[in-house]
Amino acid sequence: MTLLEVIALDARDAEAAQAGGADRLELVSGMGSGGLTPSADTVRSVLAATDLPVRVMLRDAAGYAPADLDRLRRDAAELRAVGAAEFVLGFLDGDSTVDLAACRALLGELDGAAWTFHRALDNAADPVAAWEMVAGLGCDTVLAAGSPAGVSEGLPVLRKLADRQAADGLAVLVGGGLKQQHVPELLAAGISGFHVGGPARVAGWDTPVDPDAVAGWRRVVDG
């Protein structure tokens, strides 16, 4: 079984992604900063618009360090209160290794909710060593391109991570410069999760998710 996750910014995106055949949504705001925490009102409206699983971003600044961890903890509690049940997060410290303390502080607000460690992994000094650290945090998914430059540059790292999935109990979700031509090679490597944002839209982030574009991705990831 393959997983197609689509980035949504609002309820309209959520409805279009579901119509096109997405399996799951990543809900964010602020794509100019790489994806930030959405408002409680947006989370509420998206949950009302779709019955797909929705993973909600917990990130308050560009980069991979929290600007205000206490505020993020309050945001997490508020979003859980309006119905959010799955999340996306991940932090690095000043040495570009996984910031376990910051991650655990925020995870303390999630009460065991399913979550994804996001592309902070790509920006770690050693992505494979970062994977080992993340495996102990309790997520079920790692969103990665294998490189800050995107999937084309990150394929060798993605293959290494794919080989570790079963042993570490984690699934690789590939996103960040993902192109349809990458998918057959990734499937052959044992990766079954695919994450798209801009490519699910007709003309970038200023346009909504297009169900036909999502359907095209659905056909590709299903082989």
C-alpha cells in the first residue's frame, strides 16, 4: 500500500486533495517560511471539511529551532482541544543534531498522538545519525528529501533510510523537490510514502490544491 500525503492550507485544499485521491493531509500555514503552525480556526474548519487523517504542523519560525517553545506547547494543547489528533514537528540544536529536549518538551503535550518528524532531518549534520536519534522519540514517520537541496540530491541518503525502516519501526515519507520521475526508483527502494505540496497545485502556492493534479500523483505512486 502506498501513502500519498498532500499539503493543505485550508478547507478548500482539504476537499480538493480528498477528491483527487490523497490518503492524508499535512496542514500548515506560512509556506513562505517552509510551513508553520495553522490557527485553531483553520484546524477546526479543515477537520470539518474532510474525513482524511490530518497531520498538523507545530513550527513557529523558519529554520529548525523553536522561537518560543512554551508558546508552541500552548498551541499544541489548543489544537488538540479543537480536534487535532496527529502532528508534524522536529527541531535541531546549534550543532545541527536532533534537539531531543525540545522535541520531548513538545511531545509532552501530545499525549501519545501519532506524529511525523519533518525535514529537519535533511538539515542535520548527519541525517542517518539523526534518524537513529529520531527512532527513539516515538514518531511513526520521517518526512525527508535526503538533502536540503531536494530529492534529486538526496536519493543516496533516502536509500539508506529505506533500508532501516523495518528494523527501526519508522516509515520514510519522501517530500521536498519530489518529482514524478523519482517515484519508480523510490518504490523499488522500498519507500511507499510520498508527500507533495506545490506540485499538487496548478501554479504554486498562490493557487489552491487541484484535484486533477492530485489524481495524477495518485496514479504515479500506485505504480
